[in-house]
Amino acid sequence: MIEIALIENDKEDEDRFNKIVNDYFHSINEACNITVYGSSEDFLTAYNGQFQIVFMDIELPGMNGMDAAKKLREKDGSVLLIFLTNLAHYAIAGYEVNAADYILKPLKADAFRLKIPKVLAIIKQNHQKKLTVMTKGDVHTFTTDDLYYVEVLSHRLYYHTKKGVFDVRGTISDAEGELFNYDFRRCNNSLLVNLKHVSSIEGNNAKVGPDLLPISRPKKKTFVNELTNYLGGQL
């Protein structure tokens, strides 16, 4: 799920933003969650790194958006920041705070569709980890996006990937510690699943990539809840 912050004090602009953004994410089958703040001060007080994209109106009561962006950069130098503005010349100053882009107001669906794919590509690139394993003298490199699931059998980890299956010595706990932040969760004691590649739940099994994997009874409720949260309630 993409977590989005909107700092906007105009209700009409807020409603327009919510409709355009939700319609777009629905069209690409991606979940998003929008949190709206009516002032820069409220946003900066609440911010603790929970958002992947921040849409900031420049003309705000109290602290304006540009000053708020400078404060934001003191907290977080890398979160993706997009300015919303009525005047294009304001956006030039965005380079000072490493803004990813700007969009002119009033927001239009075509403008949003033109700008947002680049931003989502950056998010995707940032939210994957490159893994390297050595098996039988060969080195294999792949990303978490290419990894369907990890299986443990007789003290060996089997990485089931789009490129094939690679095995190394290890424990499922070690794999879980490395992959938990990349949305991998256990569906039973010996399988660690990439939630991104779960296409369905069929009884007590999960369809993960090309395979149907068993979900243990003790873990089913937690696993399904975590999958539902990952999908933003779309399951």
C-alpha cells in the first residue's frame, strides 16, 4: 500500500485530489491511503516517516508549504515530495528542498497521470532489496520483487524465485529477519511468503506465484489479516 500525505486547507481542492488519486490507483490495481492535514504545523507534528509521498500545497495559512518542506527535509531527506501550486514559478524553488515534481492547481486527472508513474517507479526501486546467494559454487543475484517465497527443509533455505530455485544453508528465522520489512510473512512454520505475489486464498492454501502453499491453522488468522492490511482491504 502507498501511504500518501496531503497538506491542503481548501476543502474543494482536497475533495478533487482524493477523487483523482483514488481513481488512478484503482485503475492500476494498487492500494493507497491518503491522510489529509489542514496545516503545515499539524503535518510536521505528526510526521514520523510513515508516508512514501507527500503532496504539499505551497499557499497555506501559518507556515507556508515551502518553509514546511525545509522543516520536513530536516526530519527526512528522502521522502518523495510533490508541490501543488497555482503558480508555476513557485515550483522552481522546489529544487532547494529536493522536490520530486510539482503539479499545477486545480489538479487535473491528466496531469496527475502524467506525473505519478515516475514517482511510483522510484518507490518501487527503493522498496526492494538485492539478495545474493551462493549454491554449489555458483553466485545468484535477485531482488525481493523476484522472490516468491522462502522454504526451509532440513536446515537449508530454498529461495523460490522467478529465475529458479536456489538453496543455501540457513534458518527460516534468519530469512524472516532479513525480509520482514519487505512484506514477507510466514503462512506456516517452514514457509516465508512474499505478500506481493499472493494472488488468492483457497481454503487453507495460498496461491503464491505459480505455487499453492499450505497455511497452517495456528497462523491462518494472522496471515490473512496481514495480507488484507497489505492489500488495503481489497482481499
